[in-house]
Amino acid sequence: MIAINGYKKKRGETMKRNTKVSTAVIRRLPRYYRQLSELQEAGVVRISSSALGRSMGLTASQIRQDLFCFGGFGQQGYGYKVDSLKEEIGGILGIGRGHTLVVLGTGNLGRAIIKNFRFSGNGFRLLAAFDVNPAVVGTEIAGVPVYHADGLEEFFSAHRVDVGLLTVPIAAAQEMGDRLVNAGVKGIWNFTNYEITCASREVVVEAVHFSDSLLALSYMISQREGPEEELT
């Protein structure tokens, strides 16, 4: 049991002060977890909100406000224990819930994600991949079996799958998204660069657009460069 603002709670149990947490705060939680993991690996035992904020480009006040959404975790004048805070944020993020995932599409992007992304380090177990290419169906990628997409529903009937990762061509994105929803996923991680629509409010769609990130970078460097010189 640990004490938070006068209350007692079990480790890993989230005590929310706000029933609704802003998207901005949610987006920062993985950053906190990553930063705390790096601090833990570096042997840092305790850190203040000011020091944590400096390492992340945030203010100490922002750090405290964000954590207060979930009950608050440090002690005034003492700061945060790195390992405890990492564990608490990991619990909030659901890292220990044993989520499972499958990949749909094993082209260049899908293959690269399977080979290089640390699913286990983020609390996910990658069960399988699906494709229609006979050259890859029946093979393994980094130990992950590749099945034909026709067998998707049969696989779901035999395994609990929480998330479907989409890296299929744009033309197949909506169809495969619909099949994932009908098969019972809780979330879709969409890398197709196509805004799929989801008929179920129970399914969360997280879209990753590389072009958006690149164009945001283009904007930021353009602002630093100043106005374009007039052409003569």
C-alpha cells in the first residue's frame, strides 16, 4: 500500500481525481514513462519535478498538474522515486494488462515494425501477422507466424486479440478495419495513411500519419528560416 494525498491505495491501482483526463495529458504519459525508464537505466533513484521537467522540456508546474490528474505521486521537498513513479505510470497506461496484437500487412513497413518495434517493452504480445502474398504466407518474420488474411476471423475465434495493427495498402484499409472491428478488437493502430471510419464506439482507432509529422517539421524549420526571398 502507498499513500497518496492522505489516501491509501494498492500499488498499480489508479486513483483518479478527474473522471476525464485531457488528450494532451494522455499524450504526455508515454513520454513520462520513456523518460523515467531512461533515468532508471542511468541509475537515478530520485528526481524533482523541476529536474524531470527540464529533461522533457516541460515546467515543474506542468509535471505536477499532469500527475495530479491521477492522484499525485511525489512528496513535497523529496521529489519522486523514479522506479515507483515509472511503475505507477505504467499501471495507468495498462502496460501490465497483457494486451495482445496482430499485424495486418507484411510489406516493407509491416515487416520493419515486426522486426524492430519492442512490443513486449510496451506491454503487448505480438501473436501473428496476416497477408495475402503467397510468398510470405506460411513463413515467419522474426519468429512471428504469417497467416493468410482469409483466416483472420478463425484466428480471432481461437485467440484473444486486443489490437490490430494495419499496414495494408490504402485500397484495403477500410475493409480490413471493418473485419477487425467485427472480429472483436478493442483498438486499431492504423499506419495506412487512410482515415478509416469505425462503426463501433467501443473500438479506439489510433492513426499514425508520417506525412503529418514531416509537414509539422517543415513548418517549424520554415518559421526559423524566415520569409522566402522574392524571386527576381
